[in-house]
Amino acid sequence: MRPDNFGRRILYWLSVAAGLVLAIVPLPDWLDPLRPDLALLAVVYWILSSPRIAGLGYAWLSGLALDVLRGMVLGQHALGFLVVAFLTHRLQLRMRMFPLLHQAAAILLLLALYHFIIFWTDGLTGHGYTGWNRWLPILSGALLWPLIVAAGDSLTRRSR
Amino acid sequence: MVELSHDSRPIIGRGPPLGAAFITLAIASIALMVADQRYDQLARVRGWITAAVYPAQAAVDLPFRAWDWLTSSFADRSRLRQDNLELTARLRLANLQLQRFAALEEENRRLRDMRENSAGVAERVLVASIMNVDLDPFRHRVLLDKGSSDGVFKGQAVLDAEGIFGQVSKVNAQTAEAILISDAEHAIPVQSNRSGLRTIAVGTGDPERLSLPFVTSEADLKVGDLLLSTGMGGVFPPGYPVAEVTRVDRTTATFALVEARPTAQLDRAREVLLVWFKPPVPAEQPAGESPETPPAGAGE
């Protein structure tokens, strides 16, 4: 049991690391505002898949890494990740049973909350950008959710 | 549908109790934000974590750098020849201008000595390349591949070959973050090269546009005027081109609507210069090495 868990932890960190790298890869200007929050989606997926292993600390540290990578105020994305992870943990029994579309809608709400937290802390620290396109990642993230589930499920099945 | 992994299958109930962890971590995030924003106390902590995530940034940057290297190594012969011809021609022209420039510089130094004022002559420059890393689509910031280990400091002026580019806003061990003059949070004191009018150019969030909000409608400013840095505030060396006025609209009351286009290649530059210079008011002597001359400013 123990070594298996260890392998899983590695897998979870690696997938978040991949999400973080994709968060700073340069994209063309028109695509940039659409960039989905892949690291956050990976965290949510692993919480739903194995809540005993992927805890709040994991989500928090992932968010902190994103803060540092993008040179934001420390703790901003960490707080967003934490709140989303906490709600996912509370809702996991129900969310796992949802059909995929229903699940994507739940993800849409979680992402909206996450982006609201980022927007709010941005405003508090004096970086407020109020353009409509800052909310686009909510949509692209929710649309991407079925793909994340497919990729995650095939990863879990292989490592079983 | 998300599959529950077998590790968690034995427990049908929820995971470990979360309330305490949630509250602790939430307080930790808020404390971090306050400490980082208000007291600027976290430089060392940030330094450690940045060192931990530096591999990710380097990994993103590497393929682009490798591609550049490849294309430049395998450039075909005719293009190299053409480049070479072009560069030779440009060098000849530059040398010609430089001869005159040397005389002017000498004269300028004598005049300044007379006034006992050694205002802003760049003493040392360091070339840094911009890493191919996207920080935030809505802020104009770039990551440079030089950091405190190269002597870069917060508030240092960043130039490119065409003019003022921005200033260093955060310094890590290996990297530094620079804020561009077009960022909506950036402002730079400028002076019109033609009329000597002093004002402030503020970023708009558009790399092609700066705004000059504090110009009265009677002020002597025309489309095509070159705006130079004044050196006030001690961040930027004086006399370097910042922007060219593109629009003056005097129909509004009291203040004119003035826009300018930055001369620096804000969205295209790959390499920039970090500048050490002596501020207009003689302060401490920076560790200057062989004085290299940066590209000449525009003023004739």
C-alpha cells in the first residue's frame, strides 16, 4: 500500500507541474486570455479521484507555486486553490456521481468563484483589470473538463 | 465520470477532517499577501521558492532558445552574406556618426565639468535576454535572464536599442521581472525634445500607446515631437528617447488628449540593456567597470 501511494503522489505533483508549465508557456495574443487553469483542474480531478491522498496542503502549495511563477502577490492563487479544493472536498461524494455535463457545470461554478477571488485580491493589491476577457478562462476550463477526466481516468487505469 | 482510485475505495465517507487545515491555510495565505504587499518583508522567502520553480521557467524558455540557435546555425549562405553586407553598411554609417559623436561627447563633458554636474552618463550596461515566459496577459511584465547574482537591482532602468523599455520591478537570484513603460501602472517623466516641455507619460496597457494626461490645451506639443527621459526621480538616465507623439486633441477643456507611441520595441524586443548610471545628484559610486557607451540618444 505504502509504495503505491508514494507513486501516486509523484504522479499528482508531476501533473500539477505540467499544468504550471503550461500556465506560463507563451501563447499568441488572441489565445492568451483563453488560457485555462490547467493546474487547478488537475488538482480538482485528483481530489475527486483520491481524496485521501490529494489534500488541502497539496492544493495550497500548487497555488503558491503559481504565484511565484507568475510574480504575483504571494498567497493570492494559493488562497484561490485552497477555497476551490475545500469546496471540492465537501462536495466530492455528490460530484463523483454527477453525469459529465453536470460535472462540467459544477466546475464552471468553482472556476467562477476562483476567478472572483483572484479578481478581488487583484483589486485589493491595486492591480485591478476590469476587462471582460479576464473571465474567459472560466468558460474554457469548464469546456476542457471532459478532456481532463478522460486523460486522468486513462492515467489512473494504467497505473493500477 | 471520475473514477475513485482504489486507495480511497475502502472509505465510503469523506476524507480526513478539513476544517482546521482549511482555516490554518487560509490565514496563512492572507498573512502572506499582507506581508508581501504591505511590508515587502518576503524577499528572502520569495527567493527560495523562486529558486525551486526556476527549472519550470527555464524549461519553458529552453525550446525557444534551442530553436533560435538552430535557425541561426543553419541559416543559408546567401542570407548570411546579405546580412553581412547590410551590417557592414550600417557599421560604416554608424562609425561616421560616431566620429562626430566623440567630439560632441568631449565637448559635452567639458561643458558639464564647467557646471560641475555629471548628469546621467551610463557607466555600465549589461545585455539581458527576455525569457519566453508569459507572466500575465493583462500586465506588461517580462522575465529577464539576469538576477541579483549579476548585480541587478530593483528600480534599475531597462533600455533596448531604440529607447527606454521599462524598469526592474522584482529581483530574484537568477531572474528579474521588469515592468514595461506601457503597463497601466507605470509612469515616466518625459521632456519634449523640441519645446522642452516637461510632463509625465503613463502606460495604457497597449504596447503601441502611452498617454500624457497632464498636458494643458495651451501647451506647446505637436504630433511628431520626440519625448526624451528627463532623469527626474533618478530611475532612468536622462536624454534617452521614450516615445513619439502621435495624437494631440485640444477639443477637451483644460487638458489636451495626448497620445504617444513608444520608440522601444516593447512587444518585439528579444534582448534589452540593463543600465548602471550616475544619478544627476551624485550619490554613492556604483561598482563601475569599463565604461561602455550605450547606443546614442536621438537628440541632435
